[in-house]
Amino acid sequence: MRHFGHIAPEVRQRLFHREPCAFTADSPPQLLASALGATLYSPATRPRLADDIMKQAGRGVISMVLCLEDSIDDAEVADAEENLVRQFADLAARDVEPPLLFIRVRAAEQIPDLVRRLGTGVRLLSGFVLPKFTEERGVPFLEAMVAAEADLPPGLEKTGRRLFAMPVLESPELLHLESRAETLAGISRTVDKYRDRVLALRLGVTDFCSAYGLRRPPDMTAYDVQIVAAVIADVVNVLGRADGTGFTVTGPVWEYFRVQERMFKPQLRRSPFLEGRADELRQALIEHDMDGLLREIELDRANGLQGKTCIHPSHVLPVHALSVVSHEEFSDAEDILRQERGGGGVLRSSYTNKMNEVKPHRAWAERTLRRAEVFGVAKEDIGFVELLTAGLPG
């Protein structure tokens, strides 16, 4: 699989200075964490789930979460588990490569039970999403994953394939100021102990808002809700450091996909959308509240987050288009990381519009080149509008 692999090779050649790399579910964890991109959630109850998964893969989805938790009714859990077993068997029989697939469970005991029931279909499973993660609740989930992996079906236990965890940080203890520092410290201890199992940390911003009876409107981002922004900042501060101790932290879900009555002006400038289908695209993005999504994606990256939780297929392409490294970013990153710059110093960017200070900007440059590997580098005259337009259905 590869990002933008669903568009024609000749189109990729026109768009990319360096094309996104190909990878598999067995690629190194650091690469997979960077490649998650827009992780699309789907209720595990969908009767044609296998078809849905492959349909979304054909539209550029790289990672999916099949949810047994908040997206389904309590009374549906048993049926949803049975449905997952059937759908994984269906996928396995097709001999296709699906996206990276994760199951969001409710309880630790579901993990070994599902691994056993999936049988050889478990080879299509990349791991589990662990809800309301704290030190106390998280350890049983992670221990269950280790035990389940040790009990893989014959033939799979020797492949070296690992089941990864994606804890969701969404508990009230994390939100409440008086318990936040202690909760973050406990989460940090737990994920550090199981570092080789933890692919990424996900933020449950909807739960954060719920604790205070809040819901952000479509013309505001998570960063406009100050109590939420404060938690995101603290999570990145403790768990997203660039000194080798941190983890990939993914962006929060964007809840909207149909137009609401607007209070504020659209946030998309018209000037980047002046050619071809672009003006039509701009209007469609505004009508579907995507201008707010685009702004939040940019703010995610500015605040240290990578990728994004998505609940609608229309959100995937904007996340991926804005994840492509611009030619200017790539040029700066390469200049900063040149071997002869190892001693530090300051240099003018090759675009002659900014200062690149080698030592302070090194971690940014390294992260940028990791993103460039999986999302590619746009050509000098290609922006996110062209990437959005190219990825749209014909």
C-alpha cells in the first residue's frame, strides 16, 4: 500500500517531486505510525463491512478502526463481534491487502477472545484501539495483547507479526486539572513499559467536551475550546516529545460533514482556488464544513499532532493532501540535515524567505523527512488544492 496509490501513476508523477513510499503492515513501527494518516472509524455492525473496507482502500484509506465501543449500542456487542469474525474471514478469502485494520474493544478480555475467534484471519489485523486509557485501565489491555499474541494460530506465531496498541486518551482523570499531572505520569509509565507495542496515542476530544457539556460548532476548531486545547498541550508536552521518549499523537476527530447555518465567514481564501475545478472544489468544501476541518488539520500539525481520527470518508483526502510535504519544507529539512551542518549554525533558506537554525530546527527536519517518506514531496508548483483535486473521484 501507499498514500495516493489510488490515483494513476502518471498523475502521481505530475504531482510529486518524490512519490510516497510503498509499505506493508509489517513495515517498521516508526514508519507505520507516520503513515496512519486519516484513520477512518466504522461501526463493527455494518453487514457488508468487508466490501466497505475494500471500497475505502480503493479511495485512498490506509488505516481503519472497526469499532465495538461507543459507535454501537450496548446490546449490539455480541452480534458485532460475530460480524467481525465473518467479515475477516471474507477478507482473508479474497487474498487482498486491506488497509491497516484495528479493532476498538470495550474490555481487555475481548482481545484474546477475538484473536482466537478470528483464526487465520487475524493475519489481517494490525492491532487494537484501547479506550479510556489510564495506567490502571491500560495495563490489563496491554497484558491481554501480549497473551493473545503468544496464542496466535499455527503458522502465524513464527512470522514476527506484532499486534499494535493505539490507546485513546479520553478519561475524565486526564481532563480534570487536579488529576491531570498524575494521570499523564501514569500513562507515560505504562506506554513506556510497552513501547514496542504502542503504535500511536489517540485523543478523544469528544469525551473531553462531554465532561463539561460542550460541543464545538463547525466554524471552530478544537483549539478554540480552551479547556480542550489545554489538555492537548499537556499531552504533547509529556507524551509527544522529540527527544526519543515521545510517541506519535494523532489529531482529534472532526464531527461535521454536512452544512450547518454559518455564524462566521468561510475560512478558505479564494486565491488558491482560481483554476480548473478548484473553485467548484472550494465551494464544495465550504458547503460540507470542510474549511473548518482544513484549519484544524493545520493547527494539529502546528501543535505537534500527526494524522487524524475520521468518522466520514470525505475527511480522508483533505487530511492526506495536507500531510504531503511541500517542496519548500523538504528543501529546508534537507538543508538543515546536511552532514556538513552537524556543528550547527544559521543559514538562509534556499527559498530566501526564512532563517534555518540547524540545531533548534533539527528535530522538525527529521520529522518532516519521515512525513515526506510516507506522504511524498509535492513538486515546487503543486499545492494542496491540486492534491485535493487529483484525489477526487472522477
